[in-house]
Amino acid sequence: MAYIAETDGEINLVDIWKAVKKHYQPIIGVSFAAALIVGIVTFFWIPKQYQSDVAFYIHEKSSSGILSAFGSQLGALGSFLPSVGGGANADLCRDIVLARQFLKRVLKAEGQPHQQEDVKRFKEKITVKNEKSGVVSIAVLAKSPKLAYRLAKRISKEYQQVLENEIYQNNSSNRVFIEEQLAKSEARLERAEQQLLNYQQQNGVLMLPEEVAKAIEYFAELEKARLEVRIGLDGARRRLHEADTMLAQNGGGLKESIRAAINPVLQQYKLKLSEVEVQLARARETLTDRHPTVKSLLAQRAELISKMQQEEANITSPEVAGDYLKGLVEVAGLEARHESLTKIYNQKKAQLDRLPEQLLQYGRLVREQKVAEQIYTLLVSQLEQARIAESRENNVEIQIIDAPVIPDKKHSPSTVINILLTGIITVFLGIGWAVFKERELVFGSADIEAGA
């Protein structure tokens, strides 16, 4: 007797229940057998995967608490520090960990096969998560518990090595650059002092007028400020170039769109900043930094620089373009300051060159000695800061929050989940088979009756 009646080609739930009730034994039997087979295959034959996790952030060993400032000074390289500023370029951290060369070094260090296909398979078994707090979590899958543990531990060590190498190279290049400038400055100071001494011995000590002496002193301070800005500008341009290289590798055609969006705004701020810098330089010629006029101009300059930095937030760009955008703003601000100081410098130089003939030669010697002395003093200070920054490479380490452990349970495949999924799928297939079989009986009976 068929349980499914032919009613306008439709099947209701009552009909389905009747079909299942009639054929429940084979449905249950097949589902149980399929689940049992899948469970046995999963447990005994499918290779097991074990997962080990490591979570860390970057911190400074010393108690100075200046890691945030250090990260900002690094510019593009500050992206390697996930915890700086509440989480910088976390995507870059993921890119480093998942890079082929990085993974190849990890496999090679652990004595594992490290050919191209091995690296590709290894990459698929790594998961990197970046939290907003700056914490980086890395999960590694492997065929044995100990191997998963070793690989997770090795990844954290290799990442720290990459971080230290990049920071060291950046700080070392800054130190070398300043050392070269200091050597030139030292030779210039010795030469200027010797020339001034020779002139004084040959002609007797000539006292310059107070106004001329002050002008020379101011000119020396101006040259010192101009050099300080130029050193900062050289560093900013170098960091911008590094960010540009990273953007070219990861950001496609973002660079031109970012430039098109930010350049008109930066040009306006550069003009305003140049005006303020010129006014500030002229005010400092006769006033100290404690004077209200100088204080007001310094505040205006700080406000303009702050507004330039805030313009970054108005441009929607992927995380990878953040350092490039910051570099553009930083370079634009320093260029405006350097151009203004150079303008004032040239004006004052021209004024000093118009001294009376009897004062001109001696004035030039005094000016050269003062300028060389100011520059030398500045570079000595800059070199000391560069050496301190370079030594901080030893103070930066990965702070492990959740250390990797040898897993005591497999991560995959799950025998229970596979059994449940197999059982559910075979039950539904069995119900479909039962319904189809009953409909076939109905149509078969109808054909027999029609033939009779």
C-alpha cells in the first residue's frame, strides 16, 4: 500500500512522515553504518593536526617608558612595533610573518623541508590575528604536538630578529650619517678657529661693534637651526622612501591617489607655516623665546603642524598607506621650515657681506667660527641621541603574553563532528530516498491501473 497520494503533484508533511516511518529501519541502519565508517577513517587514517599558539606584543626592557616616542621617530619602521600608539600597521606584521622568506627561515631553523611547495603548505597552516590593543596572536598547525610547539616558538623568535635588524639598520644609518657630518664640522671648526687666531695675531685683537657682534651671533644661531631642520628633513625623506617602497609592494596605485588628495591641502599649510617661520626668525633676532611675541609664534607653528597631521584622518586609505601619508605630511612641514630659514639665512648673509671693508674680513672670520661652533655643538648632541637610539635595539623585545605549549589534544580532524555531520547528511538522504521510493510506488500503481 502506498502512503503518498497523488494530490496535484504535491507532498505534505504527513506523507513524508508516513514514508519515513515505513522505511526508518534502513535509514537508521545506513546512517549508523556511514557514521561508523567515517568515524573509524577519521580516527585511524586521516592525519591528525595539532595547534600551538603564541601571543605577544613589543615592549622596552628599560624603565624609561619612551617606546611610543621611539616608534614615532622610526617613522615607517615604527610599523614593526604593533603596540606603539595603540597598534600601528598591524597588517605589516602579518605580511612579515607570512612572507615566503620568513617562513623558509623558520622551517630551515627547525630542520624541516623548506622547498617552495613546503613553504606554501606551511603558510596555509598559520593564522595571524592582530588585536586593537596591539597584541599579535599566531596559531600554527602541525602533524605532531612537539613540532607545532617548536614552530610557534621559532616564529616569535624570528619575528623579534627581523624587528631588531630593521631597527638597528635604521638607527645605524642615522648614526653613520651624523658621524660623517660631525667629522666635516670638526674640521671646519678647527680651520675657522685657526684662521681667526692667525688674523688676531697678525693684526691685533679687533673688537667688533656690538651691533655687528649680535648680528653674527644671530647668524650662527640661524645656521644651527637650519642644519637641525635639514637633518630632520633628510631623515623624514629617508623614511618616506621606505614607506613608498612598502606601498609599491602592497598598495598598488594608491600612491598617486593619496598625493592627489593631500598635496593641495599641504601646499596651503606650507605657505602659512613658511610665513610663521619667517616671522619667528625675525622676532628671535631681537627677542628671546620667553617674549610673548615669540611664544605666540611658536604656538602658531605648533598648531599648524598639528593641523597638518590631522589632515591624515580626512583621507580614507588602507592601513598599508598610513606610513606613506604620514611621511608626506612630515616632509611637507620640514620643507616649509627649511625653505623659510634658508630665505632668512640668505638675507642675513647678504647684510653681513655689506660690512665696511675694515670689518668685513674679521667679521667673516668671526662669523665662520661662530657658525662652525654652533653646528659642531648641535651635531655632538645629535650623535649622542643617535647612539642612544641605536643602543635601544637591545632594549626592545617581544613580550610573550601567551607562550606556546605542547598541545595535549589534537586540533583537527574532529571525529565527533565528522560522525555527526555524516549522520545528519545520511539521514536527510535517507528521507529523500524514502519519499522518492513511495512516489515511485504511487506512479507505478497508477500506470498498472490505467493499463488494466
